[in-house]
Amino acid sequence: MRNRRCKVQAIGLYLLMALVVGAGVAQGAEPRMTMWGTPPRQKPHFTKGAEGFPPLPLPVTPQRRTEKKRPPAPPLLIANLSRFSFDGWLGSPGAVDQLLQNARRNLNLWYGWEQLDIQTVVREFNSNLQHKTPILYLCALYPLNLTQDQRQALAAYVLNGGTLLINCCGQDAAFQSAREELARMFPHYELRRLPPDHPLYTANYRITAVHYLAPAPGIAPGNTHAGETVGLPRLEAVTIGTRAAVIVSREDLACGWNQWNNPAVARVTPEDSTKLGLNIMTYVTAEMRFAKFLSHTQEVAGPTIRPREQLVLAQLVHNGNWDPNPSAVPLFLKDLASNTSIAVSFDRKVLELKDPTIFSYPLLYLTGTWDPRFSKEEVAILRRYLTTGGTLIADAAAGRVEFDIAFRKLCRTMFPDAPLKVLPPGHPIYTCFYHMTSAHVNLEKGPVQPQIEAVMINGRAAILYSKLGLSDGWAQVFSVYARSYDSADAIKLGTNMVVYAMQ
């Protein structure tokens, strides 16, 4: 009976909000929808134990009747942001509620959500506090127009390990404004489409194709298959490290979460939008520890007295997420200095290929998660560096396929007659310091044969490359979705590559 009364109250509240919006339009206010679809559940009402008893004179103690206790609250996962860009916008909070109910039914994941005024995030930022809810959800039916304080607060939240999820509700103007706002918040990071092999698409469900519904205002809301097309998933992200830290959907997801087929917007079908939403939840919760680690760069200090020449492992800067884990190289060099007799410089050196001092460094290091996009001039410089005695050590951060494909193409461009080849198990690179016959890979059960590939020029390995991540293991804390060698074996392989290159 009580549940029925709560449903009646929720529907009444929903109708009242619709009347308020209609009244605003009638008075000349801008006709902006406040909520659509199923409204969020109201919290159940629990009476106090002594409610209904008249007060008794002391020292008489009333006999409390037995009441059902309030169940423990689930941990908060999503904060539904409101009051951004325009007042009163709630961003369909029922959609978030429905998504979390679905997660509890299908994945046995019990999480809660909160309605959060964006100014609360600003006030916390100004007080040097970090908002703790893992996901801030921003539903943008209209173009964003954030204040500078809001941009700074959201950027700090993301850089400190939080995830910002922006649903652009199928509106091109909202998507363009989101792109512009993110460019202001993260000038050194790029919003780009996630590749099909991104772990977000396999975090729970394996999503290889998505059903999209085109906007058709003349179609009845119940006709879910009108204008349906199938294509690759099209989520975009700002990647920090190897983590998708800001996730953006141009097509609407909330309608599907909320089982509200709004024919006026470009959207994802309910089944696919729910799968994407549950994958996002799974991905974010799995990456929380790694996200916190990335928010602080580990620094290593070397000895003040330097009796002899020291090895510098110079890292190349490029346009393809060149520094996915800033702590990786310093921590690797610390292990290299501790475990070998090599004198190592702990001063981190990063440079571009056009830097004229590049030829003074015998070793260069290159990593990333997508195409480095070197110019023709930079490719020519790198080729000249390698043919005059320099050595390049490279790996695909987190084992990302996009970088692997691009790097192989780069090698073919520079040396068409000397392709990358896997060095066989008996090669000296596997025994020059550590004797390695097997290695362990993240996400794989048993040991595997380690694989280092090389481009040989005049009998010398000018390029040493691992298609599985090395830098992830060097950092010792890495993405759970990284296809990389574990920390111990990544350090051993990296050490062998350096020792072999210096022989």
C-alpha cells in the first residue's frame, strides 16, 4: 500500500512539474523541458518508533513499538549535475535512477546516485576539497555555457581521478558546445572517438555494433524502430594517461536508460544505451585506483655527486598521447640503477624530434596509445638518427592496437626493406642481463614467451619494440584493462633492452 502511495505521489509531482513548465511557457519564458520519462523513485518514508504516542510525564519510559528500520544506503556512484548553463535543468534524473536499478537487477551491483548542484562542486574546489562521487553526469539538451569557476572545478575533479560523463541528448549544438568547453578545460588533451578495441566496449558487455535511431518528429513515441541504423559505437573521450576520463555521447543515452523513446532526438536504442551505460559504470569502478595513482606523478631523486657519465633515457614528445603514465620512466630508471651497474640520470628528459640536441642521446624512448602523427620532416629526422647509431626503444602503452598499427606503419615508412621482426627465444636480448624464458601478461592466466621485435640495420638493432605495454608495468600501478607485462617482467624486459642496446 505504501509503495502504491509513493508511486501516486511521484506521478503527481511529475505532472505538477509539467504544469509549471507549461505555465512558464505561457508567460513568455523559454520553453525548456525540466524532466522527461519516468521520474526518479522517491525515498521510502519510515516513521519513527514512538510516532503517534502522546507525550508521557517523566520518569515514565514509553514502550517503543517495533518498526522496520531504514536499510543501509548504497555507495554513491553517480552525481546528476544540475543548474549548469541555465537554471532549473535536472537532466532527466529518472534516467540515472533507472540505469542503477538495471545494474542491480542484471549485474548485482548496488550503487546510489545524488542530485548535485554544480555550484557545490565549485565551492568544494574553492575550499581545496575533492568531490568524492566517482561519476559526474551532465545531461546537456541545450548548448553549454559554463563559467570559468565551473570549468576549473570540473577540470580539477577529473584530474584528481573523477570521471565526467556528458550526454549531449542527440543535439549537435550541445555536442559542439561540449567540445568547446572541454578544449577550454583541458587545453593539452584531445577529445577524440574511442577506438573499437577500447576496453570500455568490453568492460561488461562486448559491444561491437550499436543501433541508432534518427530523429523523426512525426513518428509516434512507441515506434522504436523508425529510422534505425546500425554502426560502430561512437563514444568520444578525453584520455588522461590510458584512462577515458571524460566520456561524451553525441547521441542521447538517457531516453534508453529511462525507456522513453523520444522521436525528436537522435538516440541509441534502449537495449544498447543500457549496455553502454552499464559498461561505463563497470569501466569507471574498475579504473578508480589507477585514476587516483595518475593524479600524482612519482618523482625520483638521484645522487647529488655524479662521478661518471650517466645514461639519459630521453622520451619523445608527439601528438599521440605521448606520456600515458608520467611516473613510468622515473620508476623504471630507479629499478635500473638499483639492479645494474649502469649510472643513470634521474633528471627526466623529454624532447621533440626537431630538437637539435637529439643526436647527443644514444637512447630514445617512445610510447603512446594512438598514432604519433609525426610529420614528414620528423620522420626523416628519426630515420637519420637511427641510421647514424641511435637506438629507439618503444612500446604500445596498455597494448593498444591503434598505436601498434601506427608504429608498424612508421617503421615501414622509414625502413621498407627492414621490417619489424620478432627476435627468437634464443636471442641474446632475453639473456643479456636477466635470463627470461617466460613472462606474465596482465589479464592472461599463464606465462607466455616474451616477444621483443626489432628493426635490424647493418646487423644492429636500431629499433626495439614491444606490442605489449612495458611502461604500465614500470609504473607498478596500471589499468586493469592494460594488455601489458606485469611489473616484475616489464622491468626485466626493459632492463634487458637497455643493456642490449648499450653493448
